[in-house]
Amino acid sequence: MLVLRLLNVVAPAYFLCISLVTFVLQIFVFIPSMFRDPSTTSLFSPALLHGALFLFLSANALGNYVLVIQSSPEDLGKDLNLGKGAEVADWLDGSRSPGSALPSTHFCRLCARVTQRHDHHCFFTGNCIGSRNMRNFIMFCLYTSLACLDSLVAGMAYISATLSMSFADPLAFLTLLPHSISQFFSGALLSSEMFVILMLYLWLGIGLACAGFCCHQMLLILRGQTRYQVRKGMVVRARPWRQNLQEVFGKKWLLGLLIPVQNVESSYRRQKEK
């Protein structure tokens, strides 16, 4: 548990540091290098277009990241006057009161709350993912993967111009890291250039991980499932995939796709207010 609590603190700090480094490299290194092309007009220069795209992706990624943290799932333990700690865990497992556990509920020891439609605990946000913040979490993964892809392309263009190399051959990127390490220790490569090359592989890894996680979550949503239900082998009621999508993304899904907005309230909360 101590390791998990430490990871719950280190992972968000790691993400914020990577975001800050990416922002600095984009604004002060990659984008200024694009102004060297005199053949384009200042209004439609690659630097301004790329800068606008990067700021759009970054604003959506960080905005949804904040909303995931702010829109915490409901604590059902408070509404149902349950105990805390082990008592709540026993209640959910059915050992204290057989058959009384609500479907799809889970007690998270890190967040110390009982949530409905629990999906998983995200260490990079330090928060549980459930019905209230699922849409923001998916948007966070989507725009983080796109921002990493954008940074990867810009970084490869920068390295290609700086080192006078071409990435036309697919093997060029695969062999870039070992060749760069040997050149760095031999003194033929600057530390700043080596740092950018390392960031290229980091952006590739984070982008692929976020894209894969986003696709996996979308598949579960279409099925009307959560990761917690799949892990526990729970059987869910079959519903049309459109209804499952609307439950997570709401009717105004296009607005949430363009700008970071707070997620719709869960069906459980709407029923409770009635």
C-alpha cells in the first residue's frame, strides 16, 4: 500500500514534468526553427499553424486532466451511511451482508471512497475513474496521444534539419537511438540534441500507450462494461451501443470533443435526485 501511495504522488508529478518539458521544447526550440523557411507568408507559416495546433491539443489534454481530478466519482459510502476502511470493503465483498453489495461498486483504498460504475484507479491523475469523469478521462488520453504525435513529428523535423539526416527509411528511426548514444559518448553529438532524441522515444511510448488505452476504453463503453466488471467477471445487461455511448458522452458530445467541459452527471445521480 505504501508503494501505491507513493506511485499516486510520483505519477502526476512525472506527467506534469513531461508536459512542461514538451511545452518548452515546442515553444522555444521546434517552433522557432520553423521560421527559417522564407518561402511561406507570415500568416500561414508552418510555425504559426503548428503552434496553434499544439496549443489546441495541449489545452484539451491539460483541461480534461484537471476535470478528471475535479470530477471525482460519487462517494456512495456517505449517502448510504456506511462505515470506513475494512468495514466498507467487507460490505462490498458481501462478507458482512451477503447479497447487499450494489452492482458495479468498488471501495478504493487509495481514494477511501465507494464509487458506482467504477472503472479503475488512475495513478497519473491520483483519482478513481467512474461515471462522472469517464468522458474527461477518454478525452485526456485522446489529446495526450495526439499531442505526443505532434511533438514527435516536430522533433523528428528538428533533428532531421539539425543533423542533416533523413527519416525516409523506416529503419532510420529505429537505429537513431543506438547511433546517437555512440556519437554522444564520442563527443560528436551535443547534449541538447541527445536530449531531444530521448524525448522522441518517450513521446512515442506515451502516445502509443494513451492511444491504446483510449481505444480499449471505447471498446468497453460500446459493450456497456467497465474494466472493474471485466476483471471481476460481472455479467452486464445487454443494451444498444448508442445508449452506452450516450450514457458516457451525453447528447452534447461534440462540445466535449472540441473544448474541455465537465462530464454529464451519472445515471445513478439523476435517479437519486428524482
